[in-house]
Amino acid sequence: MSLMLITGIVMFIILTWCLLKNKFPPSVLFIVLPTVAALVCGFGFKELGEYVASGLKSVVGTATLVAFSAMFFTLMKEAGVFDVIVRFILRFVTQSTFSVLLATLVIASVCSLDGNAYATLLVTVPALLPIYEKMNISRKTLLMLVTVGVGVTGITPWGGSLNRAIAVTHLDILEVYYKLIPLQVVLFVLGVVLCWYMARVENRSGSGITKEAFLVMRQEMLTSEGDHNPWLLRANFVLVIATIVILVSGLVAGNFLFMIAFSLAVMINYPDAKKAQQKIKDYALTIFPVIVIFLTIGVFVGILQNTGIIKVLVNELATVLPSSLGPYLYIILAAFSVPIVILIGSDAFYFALLPLAVGLGQSFDVSPLHVTIAMLITEQIGLLLSPVIPATHLGLGLLNLQVGEHIRHSMVKIWIMSVCALFAAVVLGIIPV
């Protein structure tokens, strides 16, 4: 075993343990661990500086999007816009915990059709959180179901995951997508089963309310207009809808769009300069820790990818599997997609692991199409479990959760869904064995 391989394995073991046990903030781990690993492997600070600059460049756009979108939606929440959305959702749910969880899955799945996990989180979480709090349902369950929703419908021809896979394999994007649609249906059905199971778990934990209490709560929330100016409320609602429509259409870059939207929101709601400045300062206190996470992810990814540590780990992962399993190696890798993507993130998954899986498959006459389908459908469902993915931290920040408790609460259930989807692909003949 090479020094780089041993160092990489030790680093990921330490990282995983620290995250699950909440020993140190992720931002600290994302700086210290890859730096120490790179130094042990013989890289100098000058080289690391270049790698870090490359990594930071890759996340600045996303960090900007998250900063301004979070401030925008926070302002909209204060302005009462999400009260309107919550009142609309309440018309379709009952007092049962299952109905709330199912509504969460449906809304998250519909929102994820734009292929944008950030938009899904920013639309779904603020709208549903008040209902979860009223009914004493765990925030961790809310994030888990949004994660599943992103996994069910997040693979689209315009989404990041499928485009990464196509960039590597050069397959026809629509051919791959059409093969995935039946598996997305399977995942949605599995998601409904998960809602049923989690409703039972939540009910045993004391969630839910009586029919009478629910009717009182719904009536209060349906009739409550708050102290919001009706004209301002309408203007803000139009601004939110317009922003989401433009975001989904892709007419304007997301980070620039939310800069404009937030600026307009401030002008509409706080025409007084002093009040506006104070609001921005208040929001900055909440947003800053999330931005730090994003920047340190840039450090983490920049160092590990440019030093080659990720590539060495991925190559070794393939070589440790018995050669007698040759034609099925890609299925074995796909079965472990969830824990793999949690550790290495989506970029390394698609740009390092997928090409290797395709190459291994071709050596045993396995079509790249089948390998790509297997890896895509199993990875996407675990996307928002990974601490290396910036969108995960947006969800954690919106719900005030730690990454360790999110993984502990959701990983096993989502991993089971992933393996079941893979099994369904085999049974349906989408992936031949």
C-alpha cells in the first residue's frame, strides 16, 4: 500500500468519526485534515496554496447563491409570504403524521424537477417547518424526506448529476434518462413506504395531534394574516414566484438572480436605509457560518482532487474486489454508492469513480449505459447526506441540525432505498445480469 493510500484512508476514517460524533465543526475538519494529509504525502505549502485557490474558485459562485438566497427567503418569511404557502398546504393535509410526511415527499419531488437541490431546500423547508413544529415532528425527518425527494426526481437532463455522468461517458443523455424514469417511479413508491414507516416512528415519539387540535391549528393558521401590509404581502409573493420561475428557467445565473431579488426585497420592505442596513447585519450573523462551510469545502475538495488522494482511493477500491466478480463489480460499487458519496462527494463520484466503473465493466463486456444507470440511480438518493456537498449544509443550516445527527437519522434508511432501487433495475431488466 502506498503512503498516499494509507494517508487517505486514515484521513477519511478520522473525518467520518469526528463528523458522526460532532467532535469538531466540519469547517475545521475540512481545513486541517486535508492539509495534514497532503503534507504527509510530501506536498509543500506553495502547491497547497494553488490547490486551495482552485478549490475556492469552484465554490465561490455557490457560496454567493446560498448567501443571497438564504437572506432573500429569510426576509420573505418575515414578510409573511410563507404563511400563505403554509395555509395552501394545510388545505390538503389531515391531522395524521403520515399525511404531512407524504405532502413533504410530494412537494420536494415536484420542486426537484428543476434539478436544483438548493431551490428545493429553499422552497420546501421554510414552507413546511411551521407545520412540523406545530405537530411536533422531528426536523431530521423533514430533511430526510427532502433528501429523498431530491433523490427521486433530481436526475433530469438539465440537472447536475446526469450531466456529470454524460460528460464522462459521452452517452446519449435522453437514452439514459428514459431508462431512469421507471426507477424514479420505484424510488417514489419506496419513499411513500418510508413516509408510512416514519409516521409510525414519529407517532411513537409523541408527534401528531388529535383531530380537534389539528382543526383548531389549521383554522388559526388559515385565518391568521399577521401584521403584514396586504399590498406588501402581494408584492413579496409576486417577487418570490417570479424569482423561482426565473431560477427554474435558467435565464439568469442563480447567484446573480438572488442578488437582484434580495436587493429588490430590501427596497420594497425596508425603504429606510438604517433599518435596511440593520436587517442585512442581522442576516449576516446567521449566514456567515454557512458560508464558512462552503469555503472550507472548497479547500477540502481542492486539496484532495489536485493531490490525487481521491483518485488513489477510488482506484484501490476497485482493485480490492475479487476479479471473479468481474461482470458484477459495477453492481457491487453501485450498492455502496450511498456511503461512497457521503465520503467523497458527487464530483469525485462522477469524475473519478464512474470512469473507473465503466472501464471495469467494458473489460467484461458490460455496456457503459448499464453501468451509468446503476451508479446514477443509487448515488442521487444519498446526495444530501454528504458533508462534502454544499447543499447539505444549506439544509442543515435552515433546520439548525448537525451533519452527524442527519447522517445517523437518515443514512441506513436511504441506503436501503438505494439498494432496493438497484434490485428493481435488475428485476425490470433495465440492468441485465
